[in-house]
Amino acid sequence: MKIFLACVALICSTTAATITTTTTTTNVSEESLSAFLTNLKQGLENLLGMVQRFEMEQSTQIDQTSK
């Protein structure tokens, strides 16, 4: 699970770096970049929530099977 999160973080940082480079070369408006980053943040928060729920479900299942 930690490897998956590390991969997601790497992809996001690479994407952000690419967008920054693209912004300087193509003059993408700051508003569209801001909107993209806001959407990316919301998506990552949703992904983190999904991972946390999955971990909690796994923990609950392990607790139930060990009783």
C-alpha cells in the first residue's frame, strides 16, 4: 500500500513539474492552472480517503477473523 502511495505522489509531482514547465512555455492562464491544481488536490484527498477506508476495512476483517 505504501508503494502505491509513493507512486501516486511521484506521478503527481511529475505532473505538477510538467504543468509548470508548460505554463512558462505556452502561457497557460493562471486561472486554469489554479483550477487544475484545486481539482488535483480534491482528487488526491478522495484517493487518500479511499485508501484509509480500505485499510480500516482490512483491519476490521482481520480483527473479526482472529476472534
